[in-house]
Amino acid sequence: MLLVALESSTRSPSIAVYLDGELHFEALDGDRPHASDLLPRLDAILGSLKTSPRDITHVAVGTGPGSYTGLRVGIATAQGIARAAEAELIGIPSVEALAFSELSAGECGDLLLDARGGGIYHARYERTDDGVSAEISPRVVPLEEFDQIIKRSSIALLDLSLKERVQVHPLLRPIYGATPRADSIIALARERLQCAEPREREPVLPLYLRPFEGRIRKR
């Protein structure tokens, strides 16, 4: 199995490759456009492993929610790689990858990410032995609900931009600034592939939780 993963839902994109039981991970420069680095860096990683894109058997990609541009670029790139290599394409919600990487087995945490426009992305996940389970699926809630969610939370994964709003209580463990990573995308994709019961593959689409709001620049 040659499994590659792309995660580009945030300003901290990354790539991971799983080959012959070994995981190879690389964080990309978040100050550069996603499209500038994804394919060249993946090609460099594959070259160092003495393999090529034609050998890829599975492609996993983070589906968000997150940056509209980042998601479009990442998913389109993953689709192109999968089509060229005749590989299986797997979509993994980026928020699931984030919960998987930051929570320990048995822990339950709230993800609270700035959705801009007066809203926040919220989801609640329990980390299991080999994956994550959604107690509250990803959604957009008004910023006014932030305080109530925090009051009921024991572990909260938060954007740094929300730090000033947090009123830490004795039972809360806040985790600031964590981002989804491609190595966690690979871990969750492998768990799906190893599932005993075959499941129908769903189309890989960006996890948009609200319509895109365009802005007109004033001249």
C-alpha cells in the first residue's frame, strides 16, 4: 500500500506518505500558496522513497471545514492524483483529524474554531482506541453561544483568535492553536480501509457548513 494524504484546510498545510509500514510527514510553508507546494513536495517525498506517483494506491484528503480556497485546492489536487494513478480517493473531515491528534483514547473534546462573520465552527468528538466518534457533528453556531459551550466542556481545542473569550474554569483543559495534520488524516484513512465491513464510498466534497460570502473590494 502506498497511501498519501493532503491537508490544506488551514494556513498550516501538510503532506504525509505511508509506505511499507513507515510514515513520512512534512509540514509546508503556510505563507506560500497551497498550490505552489503540494505537488512538488509530494513528488520530492516519493522520489526520496524510490517510488513514483504511478505507484500510489490510495489518496486521502482533509475535507474541512476551513479555508474555502485551501479546501478547493487540496481536494482538486487529491482528485487529480487519484485519477492519474487510478487510486482510491478517501475524504476525511479535517476536524476529525484534529480531534484524533489532540485527544487521548477515552477523552471527549469540543472543537471551537473561528468561522468569521460572527460565527464559530463547533463539533464534539470522543477519541476511541482507533479513531474518533462524533457526539456533535460539525456545525456553525453564533459567537454568542461560545460561553455556554465552554462552560459544559472539559477539553476545548480553540483557535488562538478565540483565546481572549475563554473564561477558564477548574474542569477545563484548553488547547490553543492546534491544526489538522496529514499524518492524522492517514491514521483515520487506514482505520477506514481496515474496517471489517465494506462500506460504500461517498463522493469527496468540501465540508462547507455555510454559503461562501464574496466580498467586493472598494476602489
